[in-house]
Amino acid sequence: MAHAPRMAPPAPPTVPVIDYRRQGMVLQWDALVGRWTAYDMPPALVHGIALIRASQPNICLYARDGQLHLQVGAEQYALSDTSPRIRWSRGLATFGLRRRFTVESNTGGALLTHVVWNGQGDEFFSWLASRTADPAWRRNNGRRWSEGLTPADLRSS
């Protein structure tokens, strides 16, 4: 009688992350639905960073199993060395008041487009686009963040 191969236990659906705006706040990110809750007793190590907004979809960049993952609301994207690409651009006819956050496939097609008005987390999107443009940054932080970092160390990476 053949035995079924042993399956690894499923990864936990929640990931401890830091809040981009609130320096000392650690959140429990639910990767299944793209929502968060605050920890009563936050863990010492975190695996990502999230932008929490009242009326817009929440956004989280976290690592699991050596790879970075970007989640916007319920939509998830695994970030390899160069794909998908993340773009941050100004709207032409809005005098710089409206910007566009885009997640693009290797072929240049938009997987996700999100319009952001100034003051709605634009510094996070700029930070995210500039960091993830570097394949070495994606690789190195995918490994480091998977292992877990203190919130202060994650902010500096």
C-alpha cells in the first residue's frame, strides 16, 4: 500500500507587520483577506510593512518563505527579481495632485491600477516603487524579512 507524501503544514494566514505611518504599531495582517487587527501583545519580530487607510484598500508588503509578497486589498502578487513591476507616476492633467500606483506584468500589462490623491499615503507608494525596482533589494529582503526582524531593523532595510 502506497503512502501519500507528507505535506508541509499550511503557512499561517496572519503575518506580523509594522504600520508605515505609526512607528510603534505592530499589526496582525490577515493575508487571506487583506485586513488587519492590532495585537494585544505584539511579537518581537515582524515580517513586513503595511499602509492602513480608512477608505482605500489596505496595502502590505511582507515576506514568507524567502519571497516578498505585495497585497492590495484581497489581491496578492509574489514579487520575483523583476516581476511584477511597480510604478508610481503623476497624473498629467491633475497638476500633480493625483498619482497612479500600478502593478505591471512582465509584458507591461496592468495587473492593478490604483489612483491616489496627495496625502493618501503617497510617501508609502513612492518608497515601495523605489525599493522594489532593485532586484537585489527584493531578493535580500525577501530572505531577511521571512526570518523576521525587529520593527526598527525592518524600517531601516
